[in-house]
Amino acid sequence: MAYPVFDLHCDTADRLSWQSLPEDLKATLGSDAYAPGDEEHLDEIRDIKANRGHLSLERVGSTPWVQCFACYIPDALSPQDSVRFYEHVSANLDEQAGRHAEAFSLVASAQDIPEQPEAGRLLGVRTIENARLFAADLAHIDALRRAGVLMASLSWNAAGPLASGHDDESAGLTDVGREALRRMEDARMVLDVSHLNDRCFDEVARLATRPFVASHSNSRAVCGHPRNLTDAQFCEIRDRGGIVGLNYADIFISSEGVPTFDDLSRHIDRWLELGGERTVALGSDFDGCDTPPCIAAADDMPHFQKQLVARFGADVTRKLCFDNARAFFARWS
């Protein structure tokens, strides 16, 4: 039996749309393709139906699947250029959905996500990673929420106009970032704290009045990478009624060799030990990372779920793969 999937983060939308970016944006970003190696295979990374990436309609197959498609905005872009970048990636996602309407559609709200998604149909949720375009005009928050963006993060790795990632541990939220947080809560756009440095996380915890999410972050107690969550951060999210998406990126799973299923499952073990049975979710980071053999791409999901059931049981597997994420967005977005 295939359990439905609700995956909180992938970079597939960027990867499919990158090569058609306006030339001045590509020049700023310094690359004709999103992922290393795509430059030699541009015809193979254009279409959501079939491509050389981690996620496609063919790879999803018959698994009922809801996918958060992040528009990842690089740190190199100004807030003003970030607006154009977002518009391009979003338009490409619309085009993909129109081209493959029989198998792929975008939802406008959490209420459009059924308790049991249809097999063989991919449902897409719009999100933003590094929403620096909000610094150009905070009115974008309300407009994009009305357009179906359900979740956004305030930074990537560097210090930015809203907040800072782990490249700068000394920088906190900016004044604009604090106002963006307030406006997001008013608009019922979920805040994603993945990529925030520890100082920014602490500020968010002090200021936020609604639950928030770490869409693709693992346990720092298991793998000491700063992008992972401390136990205290995980418990903060748990206690607020948020969720945390398990990241498949090899560097966030283990610092020793090629990660195995056991390495990845240790992060789940840790979170369950912390009482996180209703907090754990999936946040693959597909098309934005190097993945381990146990879940190298979307078509490995059926076997991955069998391993999850064998280790954690059917109830936890169902909650991890789908129920916790759907329940969260139904309550809070």
C-alpha cells in the first residue's frame, strides 16, 4: 500500500524554469542552469512530466502526492530583481500545470488538499524560500497569499534584507523582517524557519503568535550541521503546534560517508524521543541537494515507505508522510 505524501520542500520549480530566465538575471546569477551538470542536458530539465531531476510526474507515478514547490530566490538578487525572478518561476509553474492538467494541478488553499489525494495526480503548493522580494514592498505578502502562496521563509544562507542564515550568526531579524513576520501572520501565510540562524530563530520564537514550520531541517543532535535544528528548537516548534520536514540532503543526514536509511531514520528516532509524533513530516529538498541511495528520487518512495513501516509502524509512517502536514495546513493556513 502506498501512503500519500505531503512534501514540504523541493527546488524543482527553479530547476525547470532557470534556463528560460531573463538574460540579465542569469548574468547576475552567473549560470545558464540551476544544478551542476544541467548545462549539458538542457533539453532534459524543462518539463514536470519527465526530466533528469529528482521529481517528475513519471517518478511520482501512482503515489498520491502533494508537493510544496518553493520558489528559491538566490541571495545575489536585490529585492526588486527578486520580484521579477519570482514572477518568472511562478509563471513557469502555471505553464507546467496547464500543459499537464490531466496529472498536475496547483492548489489555491489548504482546503483544496483532500484527506486522501488521488493516485496518479500531483498537487502543487506554492511556497517561497528566501522571500527577499517582501523587502521591495510588504504589500507582496497579501497579494501572494491571495495568489495561493501558503508558506515563505525569510532568508537563505547569507544575511539579507529580512533576516540572516548561518553564513552570519551575528545578524538577527531586520526591522523590515520583523514587520514582514507580522504581516505574514495577519495574512495567514505560514512562516518557514529553515535556513534562519539561531539568533533569528530565537527572535521569531519571541515575536511569533502563530505556529511556524521548519520545512526541510534535520536534527542537530544526530548530525551537527548548523542548518539542522537543536532539540530546543524542535521542541519550540512542537509546542507551538508546528511541523518539521525531514531533509534528504546527505550533508544534513550524516557527516560520515554516504548516508544509509539507518542514518536518516536516526533523525526520526530523535524527534520521536522528544514527543514529536505529530510534528514530524517530510521535506525532501529534492532538486536542491545530493540525496542518499535510500531515497535518491521520488520513484524510491514506495520502497522508502516500506522501510519506514518496518522501523516505525504504519501509524507513524502515515503521519510522517502525509497526515501531520495536511492537518497543520488545514488548521493554520
